[in-house]
Amino acid sequence: MLGLRLVLMSLFGYGGYREASRFARENGRRAFGIPAWGWAVITAVSLLIGALLLHLAGRSAKKKQAPLAMPQIPRPSATFGSLLPDAQQGANVWAAPAPIAPQSQFPVQQTAPWPPTTTASRDILPEH
């Protein structure tokens, strides 16, 4: 019976050692600052406590990871009008724009006035 316990403790310790080494390799730091051989001892003595603590260390490491960096948006220069195209640099930006004549692709047709003002329409409509 004692031999079975020693075999199980060594297997649990080896598993704790490998898990702690993997944690350190992935996160760049040790779980709760305990070296891998310390985790081997903890999991060998109590698999439940060692596994629970390693799980909590993994969850806390995921929460502390930095979010993905957003791309930097270039800031405009401090001079006024620097965002204008080169042709407008130095132009009077406060001046009213030049009027533009309306252009239509269809010719404008003259229509009769509404309501029609013929004599027949005057006979139908009541007078006021």
C-alpha cells in the first residue's frame, strides 16, 4: 500500500512540475512566484490543492495579459490649415466659396402654370 502511494505521489509531482514549467514558459513568469520543483512538492502532497492553485494562477495570468494594441492615429500638425490640399495652402479659408452655376443633364422645359387659368377652368371653380 505504501508503494502505491509513493508511485501516485511521484506521478502527481511530475505532473505538477510539467504544468508549472509550461506556465512559466507561456507567461514568462512563475505561478505565484513558486519554482517548478515547489509545485512538484505541492501537487505530490495534495493533488487537489496543487491542481486548484495552478488553475487559479492560469486564470489570473490570462486576466493580466495586455489587450491588443490599437493602431496609432496620426495627429494633425499644429499649424492652421495644414490639412488642406497643397493648392489651397495659404488661401483665404474664411472667404465664401465661389458660386457654381447649376448644371443639369436634362434641359429644363417650361410648364404651364398651375392651377390652369383658362376661361373654362374659371367657369368650373366657384367664386369667392
